[in-house]
Amino acid sequence: MASIQNKVIVITGASEGIGAALAIKLAPDNKLVLAARRLEKLQEVGQQVEAAGGQVHCVACDVMEQAQCENLVEESVKAFGGIDMIVNNAGVSMHAWFEDITDLGTFERLFRVNVMSMVWITHKALPHIKKSKGLIVGVSSLAGKTGVPARTTYCTSKFAMSGFMEALRIELMGTGVDVCAIFPGVVDTEIRRNGLNPNGERAGVSGLREKGAMTVEQCVNEIVDAMAERKREWVMTAKGRLGLKLKPFVPAVIDKMAKDALDDEHGGKKSA
């Protein structure tokens, strides 16, 4: 982690799950700006960051709102004088077959959280990132690489994240700024249970097979390694990497694998 020392790092979605664990992992010798809606939860994570040897500044931020995303950047610069790295980790999931969705506004809701927050924060922070020749990280999903049934809303937003990062990476060639896209598979967090159901309410269940899910610790370790190496992108799990290599040649097989990933009891699996 020699390349991630004495850095100012902004992490969204930092009150729990991957974001919180990542903040604690990156804490030693770094300055962390933690953002999420729940300030009390953020401050609990902040205490752990300080205990691990980091400096911390917590900012209550609803990433659905552009003004709050821009304020996050301003607060970060005010607190620590600049920004070296941004980890766009805030996200919301949804499990619903497209034909069952009763509120199509959920597409916009997921798009604002998963995509527009990254756009707003990155745009506001870009002058600072360019000055520090820093790193922009986006925590996407395998659902941003291949379609997953009952995840039309989620895939729409995650594919958009992938496209944004790819185009931005090319635009920034030669500036010293790198863009690192992270593609986890199923990680043992609450994101799926906290996601939305067809009515736009908290689902309470995952909808995917959870057996063998990657631990948060393993996920965070891989993110940190990818950040330290400033990788273009990192697809987690050997199965995920193999599947994406095979997809151009046997797309129907990959489609079936995606459908088989649904949980029989809660996935609401449907026949064609």
C-alpha cells in the first residue's frame, strides 16, 4: 500500500458494508472524508478510522441531490486542502422483474444514486484530482458487465457507470489521472436486502443465491490492491473473469448462468 499513503481519500456510502470496511482499511497514514446520509453511523466509522491511525472528516450527504454531492467536494477541500482519490461506492440495488415494476420512477432513483452521484462528485472534484494526478474509483458490479434477470433497473445504472468510467478514462489520458472500475460479484452485505422491490419499497430479501458470497474483507482487500496498482478495471472472482471472456463466444450459456444465479425461493424465477 505504499502508493496509498498520505492521501486525501473521499468515500461515499461509507456508513456500512464495503464503504465502511474500506475506510478502516485505508485509514493508516491517510486523511479520509466519509460520506453517507446517516451522520451518526458515519461518526461511528470515523472513530474506527481514527483508532486505526487515520484522520477523518464526516459529511452527511444524500447522493441523490447534486447540491449535496458538490458540497461534499467543497467540504473535503476545506477540511484537508485537496483531494487525491475518490471512491464512488454509494449504491442501491433492486430486485424486480421488469413487467412487475409498478413505479418506473425507480429507474431514475437508481440512476441518480448509482450514476449521477459519481458524475456530480467527479465533475466538481476533477480540478483537484488533476492537480494531484489522483485516482477516480467507481465500485460497479458484475451487473455492469452482463445482464442479470430481475435486475433491469440495477443493470441499467451499472452499465451506465461502466460507460462513464471508460469514456472518462480516455479523456484523461496524459493528465496523470487514472480511472479504476471495480466489478464485484455477490458480496456478503445488506445491499440486496436493502434494495427495492417492484413497488419501490425495501425488498428485505436478496433474490440471488448467497451461498459462497465473497466476504466484505476479501472484497475490500481486492479494491485496495486495485487502487494501489491503479488498475484500469478489476473484475472480482475467477468465475466472473472467465464468464466475461466466454461471453462473446457462448452468450446463451452466460445468460443461463445469470438466470441460474437467482434464488429459487426469493428470486421469483420465471420461465421464458
